[in-house]
Amino acid sequence: MADRLSRSRRRRIAVNVSRLNRYTKEGETAVVPGKVLGAGKIDHPLHVAAFAFSEQARLKILKAKGKCLSILELVERNPKGTNVKIIG
């Protein structure tokens, strides 16, 4: 995670909501070492921590009863990083 976040902004990963929906299950926590974009649908609640969120992505995650967190908030809540999927 630290290696991916230390890259320049131009080389950071962008992940669509549809990928989060595909690779996670209800109630899981996912980390994106970049930006979450709003393309696609999400049909289950999950906690997503990312460097940044587009407005569409934030609305879709919240509408599915999920939560959008910054990476620092996730580290404070879960310092050991257990049960977290890295997507990207």
C-alpha cells in the first residue's frame, strides 16, 4: 500500500465502482490506493477507504448503505489491517 501511495498522482490507480462490486461481498472492507470512480453499479453495502472519491462514486456507495473512508480513518479504526481487501 505504501509503495502505491508514494507514487506520483499520475501513476495512481483509478478503480470503478463496478470493480468493487465484482470483487467484494456484503459488509467487507476494501482499500483503493488511488481514486474511486463512479462507473457501474454497486448492489451491496461495503466500507471503502481510498485516497479520493469522485462525487458519483461517493453517492453510489452511500446509496448502497456503505461508507466512504479516507485511508487514515481506516488505519485509526483497524490498525492491524485485518480483513481488508486491496483492490487495484
